Amino acid sequence: MVKNLLFSVLIFFIIQVSEAQQSVIKTFEIIELNTQKSDTISTFKGKVYINTDKIDTTWSNINALLTKQLVKKHGINAIFININKEVEYFYRFSGTYINRKKEKKIKDSSEIRTNKFLKIIYFRKKLVSENQIKFPTDENGKINFSGTIPLDSAQNIYAWANLSAWIKTLLTDKKEDKITFSNQLMGQMEVSSSFKVYITSIFSKIPHGIVKYNVYIEAKNRQVIYSFTDFNFYYYIQNRNMRYEKTTHKSKPLEDTKFPGFQQSWNGHRYETMTRVKNQTSSLKRFLQNVPLK
């Protein structure tokens, strides 16, 4: 009797969860599938009515919901989804996915096909696992690449000039990057820097967003103290002119290890960040060694 009761409770719970999921999505429809984009990359378009009273309508929640529906209803593992809200409850979406049926037909080699006009070369993207990502953190669990660089007497004299020259290498985006604080007497400088990240597939590279971070530098007592911190990812969306632009209200700290629907791309973004900061730290050390010959 107890077993029957537990079984009944389990069935009731499953039905309730199923009904709750169905009540969130009123209708879901794929209105276009295009398999002509490349040998393995296909595109899709669709529309969905969502009961927004039953879900927190953040971009990540809507994206995760659509990702599950695409897999469940059509077997589509999306590598990119663009979501546009038309009116209340109604969303249009589009994106790309890898057509596994066609991918199986392609041999694992660099050259796919050649004609008299064009040779297409195929490179498999190396997947990044979470175990490859090792971020240093402070006592609060916040990502912080920090350290000190000792200077000799000659390097100490030219430290500020070399730091100023190195800082310019971080200012690659006129809109996003800037020096937020600079005081030569105090030997302190603060910079906001950034770099773009992409969702990469076999033949396409789609802008996904931008990673912003802050760099703090202080030169004193014949040493340079540096800190790279405040890492945040800002989503890109397409505007009315179909150009990608950064959103200010949709961000995600790089301390987050999970990204539903974009986990592999997120691992790639975090790994790229780690590699980039290590390279910039090495570059800083080289710049500080620039001392004129006597």
C-alpha cells in the first residue's frame, strides 16, 4: 500500500511538472528551416507565445526555454539564438545549428571540397573543458589576477613612461575602453578595457558579446603592483539595422561557470579571458624592461 501511495505521488508530481512547463509555452512553431547555408550549418526561424506570468523573462531564461524546446520538438541543438520580443507574450527567434546528419558525411580532414574557383578549408574547433580554466580569485571568490613586478633603479626611473605606453595597448575600442584614473605623483592608474567574444561554428563566427574588465596599476617602492578584476560579459543583440550592439542591462559575471544553451561557448569565453590576461601580464613585464641604452 505504501508503495502504491509513493507511486501515485510520483505520477502526480510528474504530471504537475509537465503541465507547468506546457502552461509556460502556449504555442511553439518553427516557420522556416534552411539547410543551404553550408555543408553542415543550418538556420532556423520561429515564433513562440510565452506565458510571462509563469517565468522570469530574462534573456537567459527565455534562451534556455527555447533551447530545450528546439531539442525536444525538432532535435535541433542550437549554437546561436537571436530573440526579439514583438508584443507581450509573443517572441520571434532565429539562429543556427549544426546539421548532424550532414556532418556525418564529412570526413575528418582539413580539406572538404575544391572547385576551380574556391577551396574551402575546415578546421575543427578545439573544445574547452571546465578543468582547463583556472582563475585566481580573492578572498571573496572574485576573479583577480594580481601580482608585483620588482624594478631595478633604471627601470624605476622609466616606470611611469613605460606603464603609460603599455596602457595604450589596452585601449583598442574607442567606445568601451578608457583610462578612468591617472595620477603620476601617486604612481597610480586605472583602466577599463574590453574585448569581443564570438560563437564560432564550422564556417561562421557570430558576435556573442563583449568582456569588460578593470586594470589597476601602482608604481611605488621600486615595484609595480597590478590587478586585473571586475570581469563581466555583456550580451550583443541585433538592432533594427541588423547590426550587433552591446546591451547595458544584460550582463553575466565571469565567475559564473554555467551558461544554459551556450555552455561550450561560455567555456571558450572564459578560457580566452584567462589566456588574454596572462599574455597582457607578460607584455607588461616586457614594457617595464624598456630602458634607454647609455
